[in-house]
Amino acid sequence: MPSISDKRRTFRKLHESGCFVIPNPWDIGTARYLQQLGFKALATTSSGFAFAQGFPDSGPSRDMVLGHIREIVAATDLPVNADFEAGHADDPAGVAESVRLCVETGVAGLSIEDSTGERETPLYDLDTAVARMRAARGAIDRAGGDVLLVGRAECFLVGRPDLAETITRLKAYAAAGADCLYAPGIRTRDEIAAVVAAVAPKPVNVLRPGGTDFTVADFAALGVRRISVGGSLARVAWTGFIKAAREMATEGRFDAFAGSVNNTELNAFFGDDRKRRPS
């Protein structure tokens, strides 16, 4: 089992060149299965975890989120990036305290976003957002500096799809100490290429746009370093569950069970996985 330091070194090296997919498990089982498929790193998903706990996205408390992150980190040999939302605090001091606690879970990276969760003012003003990013950077540096900080500009996700504002924010977060930049919601090749060029040489994370046929090779050609899928895998699982449950409830049928993975396969995987893991 690699040490926390080993995972963090591996994670930083992944951001130096190439392009990799960083999928998002939402529990121990999905984390271990994704590791078995050969992915190089994993990221938590705030929405996937929240739905599994019966909450809307951003509903779980900071303690719940930290416990979940710690659980995922312990479940896998791979580096884990924490979807740490807005740092579970408004003010920079609160963000710094939350980041300190997140670093203690053993994560290799964590993201801080600039959305407020408020309908009328969906983004922190730029000065506040930058101060929050600096606070996160300072907390990481005081803990040894080896955790990778991702700065997220949420403009496109909160109804402000302004590429110029997004780039201004990302560049400010890079100057404030973010190691990797992320603007979830950008969708076109031109938008992605513009973001990559604006923050170079720092690496860029993209959220795989829904409704597009982008491949890993397409993103790599645009200069993207890493690709997230957010809560998409969790929603795929929910889609299958909802379809089967509704069919039983409304039609009295079980057709949706056809083609599902069987117990034998899952028992074999988790049995072998258990044997591979240190006692």
C-alpha cells in the first residue's frame, strides 16, 4: 500500500504531462472497482455522496464530507482529489481551517470553488474569492505543501456563462496559489482551448461536457491535463435504479433487471480485491 506521501508525489507527477481521466466514485466499492480498471487517480463527487446519503448536492455537513473523503482515501491505493466544494466556509479563515482538516484525511489534492450557493449572488466577488484561495494555499503550505490545490471558477454552472470573466477568475486563482485550474461547464473546443492557453503552463481540468462526443484524445489535443466526470457515474447508477423501481411500482414488471451484473461476478471481484489488500 503506497504511503500518503507516495500518493501525493504520484498525483503531482500526473499533472506534469499527458492527459488522464480522473473518475468519481461515491463509495468504497466504486472506488475499488475503478482502481481495478486501471485509472491513475480518483476524485470524490459531492453530488454522488450527497445522493447516497439522502441529501441534495452540498447538503451533507463538513464532518460528513470529511469522513467520506477519509473513507475513500483509505479504500484505494490511488491518489484521491477531494471535491471540497466552497471549502465549507465563507470567510478565508474558515476556508483555511476546513482545508487543514481536509489535508489531514490524506488526500493528494482538493478543489475550492467560488460559488456561494446563493441565488442572488451566486459567486463570491473576485477579491473575496482570491482571498479564499490564498487562505487554502496557506493552509496547504503550513501542512507541508504537497497537496495539489485546484481553483474552480463556477461561472458557467451558476448562470453566468461569460468566458472572459471565467478566465479572469482562473488567472487570479493561479496567481493566488492554485496548482490546477478548472472551469466546469465550458463546452466547446474554442472555450476549452482559450482556458488552456490563458492559464498555461498550469494544468487544466475539464468536466466532460454532456451531450458531446468528446474523447480523451480530443481533450488531449486541446492541451487538457485531466478529465473529470463529476457525478455522472453516480447518476448512471441512479438512472438504472430509478428505471427498475418505477417499472415495478407502476407496471408490475421486472424487465429492467435484464442484463444486470450478477452476484457471482461482484462476489468474485470483491473477494479477489480483499485478498489483494493488506490486512
